[in-house]
Amino acid sequence: MTLTQYALTFLHQPYRWGGSNPLTGFDCSGFILELLKAFGIEPFRDGTAQDIYAYFKTNGLQTGVGEGSFCFYGKNSSSISHIAYMINKAQVIEAGSGDSTTTTLERAKEQGACIRIRPFNHRKDIVEIIRPDYSEWVSTSWGVSI
């Protein structure tokens, strides 16, 4: 199974502010950390979109936009507020449409907040796209690929 295939298994799961659990919901960073952990990439136990940006900006960076890249959104590189995973050169999968009030399944349904696919440029506050060098963590001999 690829990282993208794994990400797609969460499509339509509810958004939950601060969420990092497949059974109770994810926020944007919780979703990304779940994807990374499933493939043995665990730079830290918990973190925000800003933390993930800071980590990948200095560790394992590759150039290139497309499947496996992360899109970071916010005011600037010091104020990252959202992260999404690129499933191809045009689209991301993200935990979106929620906010700090999205703490229950009922609230997520009201807001339409869930794991969803969108064009990577659906937000106008894109700061940077980073593609990690996954070979640093993932061995193809395990049958795992990005």
C-alpha cells in the first residue's frame, strides 16, 4: 500500500479540532502525523502544522511538486496554520472546513468538516510546498512506497 492509498482510506472521516485518532477524527496536522506514523516516520509524537513545516524545512527536503509533497498554508513561513498532503500534481487530501469549535461529530456534520480532496491551490494563502525525501525513512524492501 502506498502512502497516498493509505491517505485515501480516510476520505470523508470527520474533522475534529485537535484530533489525531482515526476513530474519533483528525485535524489537519493530526491527519498528516497519522499518515507519517503508519509508514514509520515519526519525527515527533504530536505537533502542529507549523511544527511539521519546521521539521521538513530542515530535514529530508527534496524539490518537486506532486504526490507525496506537503502543502503548507498560512500568513507566512512563521505562521503556518494548515497542512495538506498532495495526492498528485493538482490535488491534495486534507482535514478541512473545521475550526476550534469543531469538537464533536455533530458540529463536524454541521460544518461539512471532514477529510476531503481539493485542488492544492483552493486556498489563496499557500506558503510553500515541500516534498520530503522519504527514502531517508522508508525502505522499498519493506514493500512500502510513496
